[in-house]
Amino acid sequence: MPAKRLAVGQGMVRAIGVLGLVVGAIVLLALGPGWEESATPAGDRPECKLLSEPCRWETGKGTWRAELTTLKAGDQGMEYRLTVQAPAPPERFLAVLRGQSMYMGEYPVPLSQKAPTLYQATFTAPFCTTGGDMIWRIDLQDGQKVMENVPLTLVFRAEK
């Protein structure tokens, strides 16, 4: 009789293990697309090259406009000014630099309110020491969450 109980116990352990794997797979499938979206470049949206032209888009609350200008070259690289015209910005409005051509980390840049709908930030983009073709993406965020109302991928080529 003890051998029979041992066999039943092992069968229950296997069943629980398989059930755990199935539940884990379901959780990964449910959470996977959100994780993948935040970990990979925003390739599904058309690119807007911030140094070439201002980027504009419409939302239900009005017109948004983002513009990037170069200021001066310093020891750490080129200094940039990001200007965002936002009809209804979030409370914790910031821009986050993310490598588009290669991963080089994430650099949060808080936006300061300069007028009722005008926000600016000045920053220096890190540059890649292995080449001058570093493309950066700017994601506008509400705190930790990327804003979903931006239909463009805001990008620029970093200058040394």
C-alpha cells in the first residue's frame, strides 16, 4: 500500500507541475505583447526626423508639435533643446531618450513648462564611441508610461 500512495503522490506532483507550466504560459502570452512593445523600437509608426522638421500630430484635445534644435557642442557632445507644444499634457510630462539604431540605455529628460501649452528640455545625447551613426528615439511619457497618443516615432541622429 505505501508504494501505491507514493505513485499517486508523484502523479499529483506532475499534474501540479504541468498545470503550473500552462498557467505560466498563459500569463506570458497575456503580458508578453506589452513587455515586447516597451523593449523594442517603435517600428510600426512612421518616423519623423526632429532635426529636419517639426513633428505635428492631432489628438482629440488638439494639435501637438515637437521640435528639436541644436544649441552648442560641449565636452560631452552636442547640446539639444526639445520643445513640445502640448494642448493637454500629463502631470508628470517627460521625454525619454532611447537608442533606435542600438540599445544604449534610457535617459529620462523632464520637460519644464515655459507657457500654458509650451514645454522645453535641454539635454546632451550620449554618443556612440564606435561610430557616428547613432539614431535616438524620443518617447513622450506620463511618468513611467509611454504616451499612446503619439502616432509618430520621434527620432534624430546624434552629432558629436
